[in-house]
Amino acid sequence: MKAILGPTSALAFAALLSACPSNDNPEVDAGGGKTPDAGLCGNGTCNSGESTQTCPADCPAPVCGDDICADGETPQSCAKDCGAACGNNTCEEGETITSCPADCHAVCGNHVCEPGETGASCAADCPIGSCVVGDPNSCANSDNVCVNSTCVPAFSRNYKIKITGGVFPEKLPDNSFWDEPLPFTSVHLPDGKATLDINGTTFTTPTINNVLTPTWNYLTGLVLIPAGTRFELTLFDADNPAVGDADDVGVHCVINPLDANTIRHGVKCNGIQVPLANVSLTFLPQ
């Protein structure tokens, strides 16, 4: 026997239908099953809730050496992707005794003459006369410098000399400014330049205006340095004599004669008349 709905019952039934959820959920098909969506393993995307363990197809394990520091990789497990961690007391891939001496130390007997080793401390790695280029302690206690990993005589040799930079204090010792008297200038900072005299040959850096820490990295041409060389280095505040403002000297130092230890370590001349001022240079044996 069929039930016949009256007008009131039909309206109530329609209301019930409207209250039912529509089938617009993309995760549910007409048969009530799940459709492929962004959260299913195998869709090629590593979504929330998926991991290398639960879905390796979407979330493959990180590959060391692909230049990506991925989840699960660390400097210890993959220094190539995540970089070595200098200071962790482990000499890792990518670290050397030069780049991270805190982690990587010289090892006597590895047939490499490393920084800190000498012929006296490790003859197996550093045969007598060998040295480490750039290490000022190589060839120590001698009149030699290191060229091509060999200790050679320091004198009667050509050098290029790099005047690196200088430092001025903010004011002169009498508490006056560098650029005075007014009204010639309203800027009181020094205009830094340096001069180097080697046995009567003078080299002058460019002038860098209105800075307390001029950096030149000025490289001379070839300079022959025989034994007994006289060395003179001066740091100036270069001013304009046309308006009556003479150059002020920040640092003036003389080394006579120049010795091999100074050549190996370079020079940092400190101000005497002007404390806190200094100027530096290095010798590059050719």
C-alpha cells in the first residue's frame, strides 16, 4: 500500500531534503567513496601529514649533494648542502686548517706542511727550507721569507707593497678638528692619504676625503729591497694649502734598517704625537 502525502506532509518532507548536505564535497563521489585529492599519498606533493616514512613517493628522503639543506639534513650529516659548522670541535667536509683553525688542526706526519708547522716542529711534513706561504711565522728566526713554499733570502729581492688602510681619531690631541680653521670647510673629518718612502723612492696613495678609516689597498710597483733598506711611512690629513690649511700628520714612523721579521709580518705604525692613529701595509715577495 502506497503512502500518499498530503500538502502539509509534502512541505515537511521538502524541508527535510533541504536540510540534508548537498553532494558538493569533492572528496565524496556519488557512491559515497573518496576521490583523489591533495592529501592522498601518490599525488606527487608532500602535503601536511605526509613524511618520508609515511609516503616516500611524495616525500622522498633528502639527497646530500643537491645544494638544498632539506629537513633531516644538518651540517654534520651533509656539510655540502648545509655548510660546515665551524667551532663544533669537528673538522668537517669543507673545513680546513685555514678556514676553521678551531676545528681543524695541523697533523704532523700527513705529508702536508700546514700553518703552524715548521721544519723544526715537524720535519716529516716541512722539510728544512720549506714554508707555508702567507704564514708570517714561516722562516722565522732568519733573514728569509716564504716564496713558493720555500724559505729564500729576504733581501736583494723585489717586492710589491700594499698600503692597506689607516685610522684617525676624531680629534687632534689639542681637541681641535682635523679640518680647521673655519670658514674654509664645514666638514671636520680628515682627508686621509699615506706616503711610503723606500730608500728615497716615494709612493703616495690616493686621498680619501672626510673619513676616519680610509681604506686604500694601494699596491706599489716592484720595489727592490736590499739589506740596510730605510723605510719611512706617514699618514696625513691632506688639506688645501691654497687656503692656508696645511697637512696634519697623523702617523710618522721610520724603520732603519728594515729587518726580515718586519717584512714577514708587515707593518702597523701607531701614532705617537696623535694617539689612536695608525696605518698598515704588507710586503708581497716576488
